[in-house]
Amino acid sequence: MSKNNIVLVPVSSPNDQFALVTRLAVAEGEAIKEGQLLVELETTKTQVEVVSSADGFVHFLVQEGDQVEVNSVLAIVSESKQSSQNPIPDNKKITRKAQKLMRDHHLGPDLFEGMDSITSQDVLKKIVSSPAKEAIKLPQTFTKQNEISHLLQATANSFASDVTVLFNEEKVLKTIAQKTSGHFYLSVGDFLAYQCCLLLQKHPYFNAWYDGIAFAYQNVNLGMALNISGKGLKVVTIRDVPGLTLEKFAGKMQELIAGYLRDELKVDELTGSSFTLSNMHSTGVRSFTPLINLQQGAILGISSSVGGDFEVKLRFDHRLADGLIAASFLAELKQVVES
Amino acid sequence: MDKILRHEIMLKSWKIRCVEEKLLELNHSGLLHGTTHTCIGQEVISAIFSQLVRDEDQVFSNHRCHGHFLATHDLTYELFCELLGRKDGLSQGIGGSQHLHHKNFLANGILGGSVPISVGAAWVLKKKSNGSSISFLGDGSLGEGAIYESWNFSALHSLPQLFIIENNFYSQSTHQSETMAGSIAARASAFGLNFLQSSIWDLDHLDRTMREAFSAAKSNKPTVLQVDCYRLAPHSKSDDHRSKKEKDHYATIDPVNLFLAESEQDIDLKSKLENIRAEVQLASDLALKCALSNSRSYLNTPDDLSQLELKIISGPSHSIVDQLNTSLRELLKQNKNALIVGEDLRDPYGGAFKVTRGLSDLHPEKVINFPVSEALIVGFSSGAAMLGEKVIAEIMFADFLSLTFDQFLNHASKVTNLSNGKINLPFILRTPTGGRRGYGATHSQSVEKFFAGIPGINVLLPHHRIDYSNLYQRLMSVITRPTIVFENKTLYSYRPQELPASWKISTGPRGMTVVSSGDVPDLTVLAFGGMGLECEEVMFQLEQEEIQVDLLLPLWVHEFELEEILRSLEKSKKIVIVEEGTEGLSLGAELLAQLHGRLPFSHRHVLSQRGIVPAAKHLEHSFLPSREDIISACLEIFDE
């Protein structure tokens, strides 16, 4: 058998489990050179280019549009034009049957770390048992899958508690009108977000996360959860909000929303938030419970107005604060935005 | 000559002429389908013959056989029925004019082709010390090589044979001066055959000479009798470009015409002649009234070999060549009338592959070394089998079967159908097949496919796990048709090894052996002949990859056991067919065509490319299907 060179899905960001195959740059079976572009991937953050590390003939194991797990096999670069469908990583004995099962279920050899040999029994154990007959599989975007893996890792939600206060719509709008003097647009959500960030400077335990010990962020970087026009849930980040004027903040927010809608966000616009706000103010939702993001300690959820009032909920990691502290935080916030 | 005898002979000749003329008439009026080759002008030969031939003689004739037939069996009505395709025909219309079969009479349209068969018959008649084997030939057939193979052997073994050559100087439209070198006499004497000559124009002499010929044959002095004559009618229906002058001349001296002229004066005789004419007319009319034949005997019904009940070997055993030797030994022991024939079989040599070692020492009269005459070997086997001998013939290399093709295609495989099921030819022909020994293009082929397509013969391609020590005795007791057994030569030294305990091996009712490495096959592999062993080795390797295989090993290839195959294919949906023969009308292609549409499946086919088997070892290895080829086909289809 001829030598094979394996091309894996690279790890582009520490938090990404999945990537989307957007383009196969060469044809199946084509002769390629070392360094030549083979595959273009899209992660939650960015586009990634995968090149070949050897000369040879390329045999793809994926198609355009596939969602692939990090470290799974994209392609094999083989010395021979015959495709041997199965890469056998040099350090493992994987039976042909096991390889077929892995391929059919999109499992990469890295899932069997530490095993010298892999049989079909080993693979079957990894495959999630199929759901009950009445259920059908729901397709999930890679973004969602990515989100799921983040949530699974976010231990804060295991210890979360929340406090809710009602804010008055009219009073908040009046305050906004005062602040903006009609020179720029500022939504209720954006206004609350800005004021919340200023307040967080005085309440560092909500701008922190727990990982055995409590770590507080040095800056208040706001994460705004966006999920509009079918673009999927993304958290756009504005760094060091207290350092911006309200007008600058509002402008930045508009920029980010535009960038989100055009799929043109950069990595640093999608990462690095220390506190998240989830705005449901114009959705008609009366009440909801947001989930705390990975490596954060709290999240603010804003609901829609019912009879002139709307819910503002602070959900927080109880290891960092308690209900009383949260209540006083919200009370202070209310006072500021309704003044 | 005695007047009464002479009249008898002439009346008989006249009857034959009436029949032949009637047949031409039926032909021209469109009532007789096909063609006839009348013996008009040559009848006296048959008429004298009819005085001398006995029931214990075997008579072989050619396309111009009506006279010979009527001389042997006076069955005018049945003859007409046969040619008119009626129920009462000799073979119910299946054989027709050129292929008359009845009891001890056999005619075939291939010139010279039945002469080797007559030799086999002669051998048995000699053993019985009763009867002669008589072949009618035209001078035109003396171009065929099979005749000389036969004459050589007949003379060598002093067989009770008579070869009557009706020398009418023409071969269809070609005069003898264009086709024959030397003389017929010289041909006979070259082999040391007794030679006699006469003509139809001296009845006395012809009668005396034929009696002498019969007597010589009977005393094991094989004889060639040349009878000069002239065919008055065309070769078949109307093809005749001979000069009118010539034909007119012979018509004036034709014995029957002369007799007719004579009878003008004799009222008694004349009325006898008219009665005979009327008799023939009546027979013809009755035949036309007879119901049309509804026989299906032209269809081939292969032998039901499921009765073979051969054991399979799953553990250590003797080498296959030893098992074969045992089987032949047993066969010779159990059968008084067994015969093993072929080249170089006798001790001390014991056969090219030593399969027959020790046999001639034990049974010297039953093991016969033949000259290098392959067509004769098969024809001989047919003739001897026809008279009840249990014949196992060997052709030294399967490649040489090409020289026997006519005997199988046009004679052995057809006799049973042509005789409407009355005559069986159960003989076995065994032959070493396959390459991998560097013997080169004409000693390494796998030619099964060329014979598996002939309707009417059994073709076996046994694998490495059958119990060869019982093969030939069992086979001989079960077959009614000629049977070819292709023995893979690389398996001769193979000793069946034990299979892993977890594997299963079994043989179905239709002779297919199945070796399974697991309960549910991922893959079905079907291997023909010697390739079965390679595939079994591959199964081990695939097992390391957790790929479970059903290995199907068919025993015969003249038909396929589709049920057995489908049973496995239902589960695996994938089949790899492996054979050693070349691409192009291969066994596997036929199998795939038969499997197609019965259920969805994918396949791979491993076989040799179209080409010749090269002699050099490494080239031979890359031409013939290798273990690597099989593995890669299996892995490829598994991954789908």
C-alpha cells in the first residue's frame, strides 16, 4: 500500500469544536504540491485555509457544506492515484470495519486517544444511540453546535440564580430622549447596556467568572447577544464600554449590527466579552431566563413592555454574589435609567 | 452370382432409389423442410451391405446416410416421419436427414467426426468378441485429420473395424483431383490397414469383396474397402455443375437403371418394382398424415449432480493428487468395465502429473496409453461409453482441449438429444488446468468457459476442499452425459488444512460449498476452481480487519446455484467474483447476468485480462489474478 498523508481539521480557536467546509479548492484525485490550498473552512470566528503538507494525489473525505469536527479527517494525500478510503494513522491499528463505521458517523481518530487499536466495538460505543422512533433528527447549524459545546462547558449555569425588577418604559424613553437630544439613535436595550457597564465598574463580581477561584475582568467588555434575520446567535463585543461616550457606544453598536448582518465580523468583535446582555425588548416576550456565557459570571436579560413596564432580569453565578447584591445592583440601575 | 441374390440386391437398391427420389420430390414441392443428400446412383453398396450387417455390429454414417440406414434398419415410414418432423420419426424430427440415430446406427453431418467414435465402439466389440464397427465415408471426407488418428489406432490395436469408402470422385462441387494427393490405397497401407477395392459396376466382384471385408474385420483385421461409384443426383437438392456428358455416361451404366431396363421384359419383375414404388409412396403418404412432433428432447436437461453427495474436507488430509489416485484406483476396482485412457498414463511414468501412478500395474488391460491424438481420445470415449464402458479419459493439459472441440460440440454433447434420449454417453474427461507454473501460453490456460457454454455436457471445476478420493467413483455412478472435470494443477500438491474453529463450512444440496468466517457476511466472495484457495487465504486477512466473508465455492459451472448465492448476497449485498480465466465471455460475466435484477447488489470481478499467459514468472504473476488483486477488490467494495 502506498504512503498516505492525512489532512485534519485544524484547531483555529480554542473554543471551536466544529467548522463548516465551504470550499474544496482542488478536484478529487488531482495531483497537488506541498503548500497548495486544499480546503476552505469557516469557523464561528473566521475563515480558515487548509493546505497540504505533502506532494501527491488528494482524496477528499468530506464535501462542500459538511460540518466537521475539529481534528477529524478532511482528506488524504496519497502517493498513488488509487484512493484508499481509509487513512491509517501510523500509530494506531484501526480495523477496516472500525474505519468504515468512523467514516459513516463522522468520527475522527482523535476521539480514541490513548488506544493502540480500535475495533468496531470501540466505535459503536462512541456512537450516540439513536433516538426513540417517534423522534426525528433535528438539523443543527455549526454555530448552534458550537454554542452548545460552550454552554456545556459553562459551569456558571450550574450555580445560577436570578433577580428580576420591573422598569418603566415611559420613564426610560424620557431619559433616553434627554441624553441623546435627538442627535443619535439609542435603543432601550443599548441604553441599559451602557449604564449597566458603567455600574459594573462598581460591582466587579458581576464582571467576573468562577473557576475554582473568582477571577475579575480588568475591563468591562460588553457582549451583546444578537440573533436576527436568521444569522444565528452571535455575541458581538464592544471593548471597554466605560471608556466610550454614550454616542460613541451607540455608533459602535450600529456598526457591529451592520457587520453581523453582512457576516463581516472580525475575531476580536466576536470574542473577549466579560459580561453579556440579551435584549428581547422588541420581541413581545414578557419574561425569559438568559444563560450565562462561558467564562462569565452574569447576564442581563431585557424583556418587552407589558402594561407600561418591562422585566429586567439579572442572572448570576451564585458563587460570586448573592440575591441581595443582585437586587441592589438592579435597583441602582433602575434609578439611573429612569431618572 | 446367384440370380435370386442378385434380384434381392437390386430390388433393395430400387427401394432405396424410390425413397431418395420421393424425398427429392417432397423437397421440391416444399413439403420437406431442410435439405437431403441422396445416394442415388450408389444404392447397390448399401443393398449388398444390408445382406451382411448384423444386429451386433455398430454402423456409423455421414450426411449421405439414408441408404446405409435402410440397409441396417428397413424402416421407411419412420425415416419419412423423421425428415418430415413427425411424431413417429426416429428422433421425432430432432435429428432430421443428416443425424439418424436408431439402435446400432448413428449418422452425423460432420465429415469424419464419427470415425473416432467408431474406434471406441470397436474396442468394446473386440472385448465382447462379437460384432464389428463399420464406418461409411465418402472420398471427400478423407481430408479430415480425425480419420487418420482413428486409422492409426485401429491398426495399432487390431480392432474389428471396416471403413467403407464410397469413392464417387467428388467432394460436393470439387473434383478429387483438386483435393487428394496420393491414393486411398496408399493411405490405408501407410497405417498397415488391410485394403480392398471394388466398384458398383461389377456386382459380383463387389459382393465377394464386401464379404471378404466383413470377414477380415470380424477377425480383428481392420480393413479399408474402397468402392468406386458415381452419384447421379446433385450433392444435396440441386447443386450440380458436373458436365452433362459425364452424368449421362454414368446414368447409362448405372446398375439400377440397367436393372430397370432389364425388367421391361419381365412382367413379374416389373410389377415387383411397381409394388415397391407404391410401398414407398404409401409410407410417404402415411408419414404426411402423421401428427407433427411435439418433442422437447432437443432441449438440454443437465444431469442432476445433487446426488453426488461429495464430502467436504475441513481438516488435514492427503494431498489432492494422492486423493485423485485413490479415487481412480477405487473406480477401477469397483468396475469390471472401467477404462482409463490418455497419453503417458501407464507405469512407470504414471501420467504427466502422476495422477495415474500405479494403476496400469494393477489393471494393465484397463489403462491405455494413446498416441498424441486428442480428438480420437474423446471420440473413443464416446464410442466406448455408448456401449457401456465406464471411461475416464485424460487430456494432458486443458489447453489441448481445443483439439477435441468438435468431438464435444458436435458429437458427444448431441448424441443424447439427437437420439431422443435413447442413447447416453456417460464418460468423464479429466484435465489439468491453470497457470502459475511458468509453462507458457499453451500449457497454462483456463478454458472452462469455452466448454461451459456447450449445451449437453457437465463441466466441473472443483475447488480445494472437496473430497477428491471419492470424486470419480461417485461421479461415474451419477452421470448420464459427457462430463469434463478441470483439475487445478497447482492444487495437486495441496493438503487441505484445518479451518479456524469459529468458521463454518457446509455444502448445499446443489453442490456449492460455503465457508463462513462469521454469522452475517459483510461480503460474499465467489471463487471458481483453484482461486478458492487464494480466497480462503484472503478471508484470514480480512478477518483481521473484522470483515466477515461468505466464501462460495461452486463445484460445477454448466449451471449456477443461484439460490445459494442469493441467500448470502441478501445479507451482504456485495459480491466479489474471482476466476482465473480471461476477461470476455467469462464465467463471472455469465453469473452476473443471471444474478442481475434479482436484488440490488454491487460487485467486483477479479480475473485475468484479455491476453496470453506469459512464461516468465514475474510476468505470469502480474497477468494472473493475485492475492493482492483479490484483497484490494474486497477492501474497495467493503468501503462502499
